[in-house]
Amino acid sequence: MSEQELTRRDFLKTSAFLGGAVALSSSVQGVFARLRHTPDGIHRLGEGDYDYPNNNPENVIYSVCLNCHTACTIKGKIADGVLVKIDGNPYSATNRLPNLPYDTDP
């Protein structure tokens, strides 16, 4: 059985990997701590139930995507005047089979 020799190159690669892993693991905890206590007051990461403000009717805009000739219908969600999410329009005949009735809540 031959013994494996640790070369300088292997030592540097392993040291860089371990150092990066330690640095990343310490910074990830800070990111999760910041997400738990956000300035908008919404509790995140399993800290209880909360209202999702983008589901309010005043934060939803129905429109059409004109990037091609299909003209897909879309539903955009707005937060603080900025588009934050784009979904397919559930009221469109092109997105659902069977079609949803128009009196269905968004």
C-alpha cells in the first residue's frame, strides 16, 4: 500500500477551502439574523404567521407581456411602487384548463 504524500499545492487548496468554509459559515448566520428582524416589520423564517402584503388588491396589476406575439396575460405584484413579482394571470383562458370563473378571488 502506498502512502499518499501531501504536496504544497494540495495543502494550499485544502487550506483555502477550509478557510472559505469557515468564513462563509460565520457570515451566513448574520444574514439569517438580519432576515428575521426586517425594518418593514414582517416576521420571517418561522417566527409566526403574518400577512403577505402583496396579496392585497391594491398591490396587484393585471397586464399583458408583449415580449413575443403570444401576448401572455400576467399578474404583477407591486410593493412601494416597484414591481416585485410576476405571475401568470389565473383569470386568463390561456393559463388554466378548465377556466376559472371571473368571480374567483385573486
